[in-house]
Amino acid sequence: MRTTFAYAGAALAEIAGCFAFWAWLRLDRSALWLLPGLASLALFAWLLTLVDSMAAGRAYAAYGGVYIAASLAWLWLVEGMRPDRWDVIGATVCLAGAAIIIAAPRPPA
């Protein structure tokens, strides 16, 4: 359960942090958007350290699927653009892959 919350929080923090840069560079917002953006990206990095995995690369690989699904939720909830069926199918495939990576039975290190 801790891993689920760490991934969900990391996705929200990463997307929000990256969106702050997007807003500054693409939406003509103030450079002050970068301050909470940088804090959010630092929170993202910290949250990924809470994932129950013996290897950082494996935790990051599994996170990729979560990030894709969360990005589509951001697209819909924040940007007001509903994901199409191909977005949903792609995110589902990615989440299945993430689940396989993080939950596969492995011998103890």
C-alpha cells in the first residue's frame, strides 16, 4: 500500500512540477512559477525513495506506467481535454507492465 501512495504522490508532484515549467515557458506565466515547481520536483524525487524495491531502476521503470496514467488524468482534470480510447488503452497496457515489474516474485537480494 505504501508503494501505491508513493507512486501516486510522486506522479502528482512530478506532473505539477513539470507543469510549472510548461506554464512559465509556454503559457507566459511568471518565472515565480518555477519556485513551487522546483519544490514539487524535489518532493517527487523523495517520494520515489519510499517505493519498496531493492533497485532504483526497477522502481523507476514501474513508475513509468503510473506516470503515463497520471498524465492522462492531468490532461482531463486540469487541462480539460478528455483522453480518447487510444490513450486509455495505452495507459492500461503501461499499468499492466508496471504491475508486472513491481510485483513479480523475485528471490531476496
